[in-house]
Amino acid sequence: MKEDLSSQAYWKATIRLLTKILIIWFVMSYGAGILFAPLLNNFSLGGYPLGFWFAHQGSMYIFVILIFYYAKKMNDLDRRFDVHED
């Protein structure tokens, strides 16, 4: 019974992490690149409008950061629930 509760807690924590990451991914790709582009285009980065920059470059940087963040947090979760690999 204890193992079942532990696995449920592990999966809840995993789903919470994935939900947070997917929300950030959606806001940065769809929001900053499309929805908020006219507002962001009032600012520039490197001589380019910020909305354009996010649509073409910034979202890729955010995605790479999210990959490393996910890997770190999943390793932390695995260690917390003692399911890590040595």
C-alpha cells in the first residue's frame, strides 16, 4: 500500500512539473511569438523588433533552457522518491 501511495505522489509531482513546463512553452512560443508580437515589437533587441526576435530566435533559447530545467528537476524528483539510477 505504501508503495502505491509513493508512486501516486511521484506521478503527481511529475505531472505538475510537465504542466508548468508546457505552460511556459506555450506562452513563449504562441504568446510571445504570435499573440503579443505587436506589443513586443515596440521594443528592439539587436536591431530587430522583439516580437520578431522571439518568434525566430528567443523561443529556441527558451526551449533549450526548458530541456535542461526539466532534466534537473526530474533528477531531483527521482532522488526524492528513490527511483534514481546510479
